[in-house]
Amino acid sequence: MISIVVPLYNEGKAPCQLIQHLDEVDGLDEAILVDASDETVSRQIISRLSVSCPENITIIENAGRGRALQMNLGASRAMGSTLLFLHCDSRLPQNALSRVREAIESGQFWGRFDIRLDSKGVLLRIIETMINLRSRCRKIATGDQCIFVRSTLFHEVGGYPEIALMEDIGLSKMLKRYARPCLVTLPVLTSARRWRNRGVIFTVLLMWRLRFLYWCGVSPDKLSRLYGDER
């Protein structure tokens, strides 16, 4: 059984679109949306869709704010033997869950997907290619790449480090001590909004700077202030 965990924070109409997407995912066992928004997701769903969530989708409301904290909370409530962490503005490819099941059943412990950004442009194609290549070389996954992991291993390493930024990098470093990640080449479609909103060159330079500072030991709280509120 695979449990999908999604952290939410002031996502506007995106949670409604996400629920519609999850309801169409082949073989969905369980999805847990962990909401730390000012306006709860349940109210948004009722007002915008006038329907209730499918039975296999659960919403945890009034969670403490912090992506790592929210994902750990969702993982603690999950019933699945495999956890898959999805961002609200990302979309799983067709047959994604069957590929995860195949990987786990073949003996893999954790892994991630390639990504494709949802906007046109040569620079964005270069960026997504470099992200995927970097992940292959360093055996590190980012949250946009939909990390999946056996729940026993996730809990054994202590889950996501509850830090303000770079929690995905921190988890990947712990997991790769146990095993190499499985690389699923099917691309997850991921929002390019932060590149569109901030500018491609500025965003690339900012991310390089943040990763360098993290490697140098700068605190995630300070990095989070440099990054800003947009995730």
C-alpha cells in the first residue's frame, strides 16, 4: 500500500485542483493532505467544489506550519508500507504508483522521479535537465522530485529533519547512507512559478547560493529568510 503525503500552506485554489488530480491517479490507496493554511482546505473544497473528498483522501487541518513538520505528521498517520511525498503544485505521471510498487517489490528502499517544469522555454528545459543530472550524480533528491521511501526506513532515520529549509536534502543524505536511490525516469510535472515570478537567472543564482551556504553550515532558519515565503 502506498500513502501519498502532501503539505499545504495558503495554496489558494491549488488544493481543489490537487484533489481532482489525486482522484484520477491509477491505483491510489491513500492520500493525506496536511494543512497549515490560514483558511482550511475543507472550507475551500466545500465552497469551490461543493463536494466532499473521496474516501481515500484525508485532510489533517490546523497542523503546525513547516513543510517538514507537516510531512512527518502525515507520515505518522499513514497506513501504507510505502510513503510518497508530493507537492501541491506537482502532478504525478501516468502509472507513477505502479512504477513505485515495482521498485519497492524489486528490493529498492527509496527513490525519486525526474521532473519536468510546466512552462515553455529553453532555459527551463536546461534547468530541469540539470536538476535531474545533479540528482543522478549526487544521489540527492529534492521535494519537487516526489521522494518515495519504505515507511519502516523513513521512521528509522527519524523522518524529515524539522528545519526551515533544505529538509529534503537532509532526508536524502540520511537515506543514501542505507541505500542508493531508485531513479524513476518518468517525469513529474512541476510548477515553474518561482522561476516565472522571480526570474530564471535570479532564481538559479539564489538556489546555488542557498545550497552553498547550507554546505558551509549556515542555519536553515537563516537560509529560509533569504529564500522568502514562496515555496
